[in-house]
Amino acid sequence: MNQEEVLTRLKEELEMPLFNGKIEDKEYSEEEYQQLKADLVRYYDDYVRNVEN
């Protein structure tokens, strides 16, 4: 997957249509994509959700 495909897939899977993250312009394997997605979810849980509470 290229950068554009990864961003499109993240927007769909995370249900964040306005997400506009900055990621490296390279080819991503499925494993790299899953790690990137897990990191974003962890970041959201650790920083964004904690601010809301």
C-alpha cells in the first residue's frame, strides 16, 4: 500500500473521515499498516480520551 491508500484505509476503519495524518511516503506492508493503526489508537486512548475525562 502506498501513502494515499494507507490514509484512505485509516479514515474508513477508524471512522474518522477528516483524518489527515502525516505519514512517510513509502510502500507499507499489511504488518506495518496494522502497527501504524494500533499506534494511532493507542495515542488516542492515552492522550485524547484522557483529556476528555
